[in-house]
Amino acid sequence: MTPDSLSTQGGDAVIPVSVLNRSISTMLERSFPLVWVSGEVSNFTHAASGHWYFSIKDAGAQMRCVMFRGRAQYAEFTPREGDKIEVRALVTIYEPRGELQLNVEAVRRTGQGRLFEAFLRLKAQLEAEGLFAAERKRALLGHPRGIGIVTSLQAAALRDVLTTLARRAPHVPVAVYPAPVQGAGVGAKLAAMVEAANARREADRLDVLIVCRGGGSIEDLWAFNEEVLARAIAASALPVVSGVGHETDFTIADFAADVRAPTPTGAAELVSPQRVLLLRDLDHRHAALARGFGRMMERRAQQIDWLARRLVSPAERLQRQRVHLRQLTTRLVAAGARPVRDARAQFALVQYRWQRKRLDVEVHREHVRRLAQRMQRAHERRGEREKACVSELAARLQVLSPQRTLERGYAALIDTQTGRALRAPHALKPKRALTVHLAEGSADVLLADVQPRLSEEF
């Protein structure tokens, strides 16, 4: 059932409560689109489901709120009890209870809405340009010649900085470049003072510049979030220390500066050497210098004593030179005689070696005669042995000679045709010519008849 149908039914129509609540919810959602509502957080609950339940209130009223998990997980912070916040919400009704509530789409801190968004946009832009890059940050000098301060003459931060500098480094001159720190167009005035300090850095003998003011809300500190001041700080030839607000306050000037201090007093401490420590270091250096000077004087005195011992009279010096000349003469004579002595010794050694190696002709001649005699005797003994061997072989040859065999009564039969010796009876043929060899000669015979017989032993 829609709200239009309810209006046409008249006052006698009876409808369920759920239908009424749904109709009211639809009317509210149509009548009130997404709207930003500000107030103080009360009764904040972070449910296990991830949903947020809380109320926002002011001095005259309060409204229940719900922020579902799908939206809450993208919130930049979690509200706490008592926080001033702004919520972008849809006005609706919780139908089961008929309670009016806000369905929250986004949440931000009060006063940080548009300003905080502008802060984030400018920070991202300048960071993309490299104004916040770590490599362009410069280190502070340990002992600056002079310190410049850009702030308001009425600011409590100036008194804190001057008090700290007077306590820590009263010997360092301070130059103040006054500029308002709050209000319209303040960023340009602060940037002009930063440029003025750089223009007078040689005249005022400046080595560092402090840009500072006390704490406040984001609106109060907004001058230090302006682009013109950030670019002036980044272009500064002097190293810049930013000391704006309290430790939890961050501005664009802090990111553009070479060093960020948590407070103005912290900025003064960063740029100033502590006088007590300087005096203590000076005392240590003075003592070290005195000790070094004393040791140098002792070395010089010792050197003078050594030179005094070396200082002699001309007569004594001449006498020393005469003694030295005699020593040189002796060494010269010895040096001249040494080659002759060495040559003689070398000759004697060579002669000794030659005598040891020289041949004795008579001894070798006698040795040759003995060798000749031994060779002759060996030749004779060998001839005798060979004669004996020949005699033995001749005797053996005589024993084995065919002639001796014939002399013992044997005869050799030779076939006249073939010239071969006949050894077997069957080789004898009748009418065959034979030659018979005997001990005293040979004879030709012709066989008339042959009667073979069996072999008989002699």
C-alpha cells in the first residue's frame, strides 16, 4: 500500500502498523534525500556483524544512526564517544520499532569536511610534483650564524621560541619577520615573509628559518595549508623548520619544510645548539689543546737537546774528519790489494786442480806395457787352446774317417750308372757294373750272379 492510496481511503481506513511504518519510511526517503547532518557522537556500538550503531546529538535533540558494514569498512576513522562529526545520511524509519533513524553513507570530523578534502587534494598534488621528496630535504647546520623566525609578533609561539633560543643559544642573533598567522590571505603574507627572509639571508647572516604558530583547529591553522606558502617554503634557499600547532597537528607546510618540529619550542631546540653543551665542549677542546701544546713543547725541548749533543767545535770536527780520512785510506789500500790477493788465491786453486788432473805419462806407459803383456799371454793361451781343440777334432775325424773303415776290411759298393752307394742286397743285379772301393784303392766289377741272404751280424 502506497502513501497515495492511504490518502484516498479517508479517515475510516484501518491499516496494519507495518504498512503505516513502511509508508512513512517511503515518504521520508522521498522528502529527504542524502543530507549532511552534524552532531556529537553518543552511545557508539561496533557490532560483531561490522555495523555501527550510535546517536548524534546537539544541545536540543538527538537522532539514532546506523552505518552498515559495507559503508563502515571504508570510513577513514572510527568515531568515539563525544566526537564532533558530520554524517551524510538518508532519513528513514526502522519499521519493526517505528523509530526514526539515519542510514549513514559517509562520516567525517566536524570542521574537516571541505577543508580536509581540500587539504588531501593539495597534499596529493604537491606530493606528485615532488615538493615533499626526501632527497630535496636539507640537513640543519649544527652551529648557525643566525636564525630567522616567520610568525606573528603577538603569537605565544614567538615568546616560546625566543625564550628557548635565549636559554640555549643566547649568542646566536635572531631576526623576526612578522606576518599574521590566521585570517583571510594570511598564506600569501607568510609566503612573502619567507621570501623576504631569503632575500636578506646574507645581510642578516641567516643559516636557518623557522615558520611557526601555536595550536588550534583546522580552520585556525588553514593558512599553513595554502599552496602559496608551501611553494615558498620549497623554493627557500634557507633550510626551513616548520613548528605549527601541537604534535598531532599536520599541515602542508610541515611536509614542504626540510624538518618538521612537533611544536614551536621543539623547532627552536632543533635549530639552536645548547649553550651549556657548547661550553662543556669548549672546555674539553681547550684542555685537549693545552695537553697537545704541552706535548709539542716537550718534543721540541728533546729535539733541542739532541741537536745540542750533535753540535761540536771546528777543531774536533777536523780531527774527526782526519780520522775518517785515515779510515778511508786504509779501506782504499785494502780494497786495492784485495783483487790481487783474490787472483793469486784463484790461480793457486786452479793450479792445484790442474796438478790433480794432470796425466803421469810413465805410469800410463807402464800400464800399457802390462796390458800388452797380458794380451800377448792371453793370445798365446788362446792359440794353444785352439791347437789342442784342432788336434782333438782331427783325432776324432780320423776315428770316424771312411778310409779307416775300409782299412778294417770293409768295402764300399757304388752303382756305376747312378753313382750311389748300394746298401741292400736286393739293389744288386746280375750283369750290373759296380765300383768297389777298398782300403788301398778301387776296382770295377761286373756281377755274374746275385744270391741275396738274410742280414747277419758281424
